[in-house]
Amino acid sequence: MNGKRILLIVGGGIAAMKAPALIRLLRAEGAAVTPVLTQAGAQFTTAMTLSVLAGEAAHDSLWDIASEAEIGHIQLSRNADLIVVAPATADLLAKMAHGLADDLASTLLLATDKRVLVAPAMNVRMWHHPATQRNLRTLRDDGIGFVGPEDGDMACGEYGTGRMSEPEAIVQAIRDELTPQPLKLLPEAQVRTGALSGRHVIVTSGPTHEPIDPVRYIANRSSGAQGTAIAAALRDMGARVSFVTGPAEVPPPEGVEVIRVQTARQMRDAVEAALPADAAVMAAAVADWRIRNSSARKMKKDGTGKAPVLEMTENPDILAWISLAESRRPRLVVGFAAETNDVIAHATDKRLRKGCDWIVANDVSEGTGIMGGTENAVTVITEEGAEEWPRMAKDAVARRLAQRIAGAIG
């Protein structure tokens, strides 16, 4: 990140108080930061604070005669390597989605030709509001990058999705945005005549992390390797792939739209924002449960020897939700079942309960080496019955599954 220029837009909201820490971290990595403070953001932090930490003046007005005499907002929008909006409020996201430009921040965002990364922050009900979700879909279609939001307690006293990601997570997302990711170029003939050319497929992958406190979380042993291989195989057949991934051990494939999430609720929101789609392949190992009373601070031993009481609550069932969706259900929904016993029976029951079209089942019991390994042995369960595939590399499983999907929706 050394030598890169970041244009940091600070929106209104209590999360604006994290902006100084974000600037410190960015400068520690050698980045130059130019702050832009909205009128609402100035209610939570000051232009002076941001200026001192950034080492250059913060901009807060479209009508600054000294800057605008030379059309300063155009220069700001073009000189940066990356524009970061943190916090990105519901209002700012709406302005971006609809192309409004009534202040310095929104004008910069409309005038830029550079990549934009946003870190949303808002009340949980605002986040889930249909208008916000429509705006998110528009922004993702426009190529805007996202980091967060996270689940947790909010300043308003409610709990849910809407907390801005911590500065460290935003810095990591900025690193990812600034790291060159060359796309794998497919043969021109394959792009034009691929069996899935013109089709849109959503693939979920990896585990989810459900926070206990800012340090600890509930997760599982999924590496994300199989979901990643499936996304790559679908891409190679010409599909446009929306790849919704939890914190996997393997990097995402090139040439797909990557949407990074942490929790099950964030994954559900990302899948909803990616719709409509021709098919959905739900390969992620989503945690069934989360902590209802997760702590905003690290839980400490109190000297009594008693462990904290963790109250569990059920996570959204993403597979059942998308399978039972009415107007926006993909033509084909493929679920996954990782079982340790009675694999076929459990997977068959799961397909019926969830309402999906196919279930890809595998045995992940101890000794199989499937979970986190390079090979897989699956059984594809459909309305017609169970089809057992031989053990093979996960890439080979992915190619075979992609061909079968092409046969169903191509």
C-alpha cells in the first residue's frame, strides 16, 4: 500500500468516530490519505482531527472558493488510487445508487473514474429495508466494492446487521482492492459459445464466523475449496458468477464477482442482493446457530471459575429461503449436505425439507479427509433418486457439476 493515495469520505453516523483510527492504520502502511467530511459526519468528528492525522487538509464543502476555482472536486475524484466511504450511511448509498450530487462527497463519487469501496453503517432495520437492499443491488451491479457491515450491538440499543467493520478489516479490504488481480482470460470462442453464456449463477462458499466477542467466534472446518472450484468451473463455461464467500482458507477464483461476508446473516443479505439468478449453488457451510448475547468487548475471566453463559439462537436458513422464494427463485437451486452418518437418508430428507432441486451430499466423518482436503466423494440427490460419483479431485467434481447445471439451465 506504500505510496497509494486513498480518498476517504467520512459519512454521518456514530461510526465516523472510527475514521481517525482508520487514517492512522492507512498512514502506518505508507498510504497517503485525503479526508472528505460530510456535513453529517462533522457531527461526530472534526475536519481538524482528520487533517492532523492525515497530514493534509480535510475537504468539507463543494463551495470552497480556493479549491473550486480550479474545479477541485474533479481533481480529488481522479487523483486517488481508491475512494473509500467509511462510514457509508443509508443516505450516502442511496445517493450513489441514484446518481445524486448535492454535496462534495456525492459529487466526488459521481465524478470519479476510480474504484470505490464502501463500509456500510446503519441501524439494522435501515439495512434490511427494501429500499436499501434495492440500492445495494444497484451498487454491486455498478461494480462498487463492499466491506461489512457486521453483526453486533448498536449505539441505538438494538442488535443486528449494520455495524461498520472495524478499521483493521477495512484496511485489509483496501489491500485486497489495491492488489492487482489479473483475470484469467478464457479462449474467445469459449466466451462466445460457452454452455452457460448469458446465465447468472450465485455460488456461496466457505464457512461463516459467528461472533462470541470481538476476538472469538463460532465456525466450522470448511476450507471453501469446493465452492471456489465450482465457481471457477461455472465461469469457464461462460456464466456470470456472483461468488458469496465467507472467510475461506483458499483465495477466490479470478474472473468472478467476489462478495466477502463473515456471518450467516450477511451471507443471506448478499445472496438476496445478487438476485435474480438462473441458478444458485449453495456450497457454503453456514453455521446453524449464532450467539444471541455476543459481547462488544472481549469476555474476561472473572476469577470465579464460571464460564460465561452463551445464549444461542438459530441463523437464517439461506437454502430454504431461496428454495421457497416465490417471484425471485432461481430456476435451479443446488444445496449441499455434509454428513457424518446415514448420508443418503439425511441428505434426501434435507432436499425435501428445504425445497431445493438437488442436494450434493458427502461423508465428512473423521478419516475420510474430505473436510479441508483436496478430494471429494459426493452423491447427487434429485427428484429422480441418488447418483453416486466416484472419489475425485474437487476441481473434477466442480467441472462435472457445472456440466450438469448447464444441462439443466443452459
